[in-house]
Amino acid sequence: MAAKPMLLIVYHSQTGNTRAMAEAAWQGATDPLVEGVDVVLKTAREAGPQHLLDAAGLLLGTPENFGYMSGAMKDFLDRTFYPVEGKLRPLPYAIFISAGNDGEGALRSLRRIAAGYPFREVQAPVVARGEVRPHLAACRDLGLALAAGLEAGIY
């Protein structure tokens, strides 16, 4: 029997807002309707190159810090780029951001770095400007969409 594809959710949270978004994405990805995908939730500090190599899909979550992604998310991307270079198959991915401002700088910076990896954005980002609670359903839908797409072989 073939191994289930793995959806990796990597996030950083200092205040708990991005963690709430990550947990909502995890809830969607682990919905009972999706049985054929393993879901792994890691903080940006915990995740490493092997997690990316094992993943079939990726969700990246960050707060907006000074108009940029968090330092921990940048560190994750810095630590994993060269170890996976040339070994990583193109990964379908999506982004969620907890933003105190507009989130555009964090989104732009994540997309720019993702373009250097073989990441392929397959869903629109969820950007929570201010309060995250109204965006948790969109995060659940994002997790469900990626997991279902992996299970169906769409991605």
C-alpha cells in the first residue's frame, strides 16, 4: 500500500493569532471527509528540511512583522533552502497571514522566496487584517482544500 501524501503546515506565532489560524487550517485538513492525507503541524522553529522533503503540499502561516514575514518564518526558509535544493519536487502551497496592517509586505516577501523554491501557489492566501476570528473559517477551508486536492491527486 502506498504511503499517504503529507500536508505540512508551518507557522510562527508570537501572540497566538497565527497559531489560531494554523490550528483552523489543521482542523480543515484533518476533516473526516479526507482520509487519504497525513497532516503535520509544525512551528517554523521545529520544521526542517526533512519535513519539506517528506511533504506533498505545504501551508505557510506568519504574522506580519514590520511589513514583512516573521523572523522565525524567514529563518525556516533560510535553513531549508540549500539542504533541499535540487531534491524537492514542486510543492503545491498556500499562505495565511495575521496582519496588523495590510499584510501585503509579508505576502510579497513569502511569495518572492517561494518562487526560489519549487513551490507552486494553488490557493488564494488568507490575510486576516486585524482580528483573526472572522478568518478562521477561511483557514479551515484552506486546509481542507489543500488536503482534498492532495487526496484527489489534483496537486
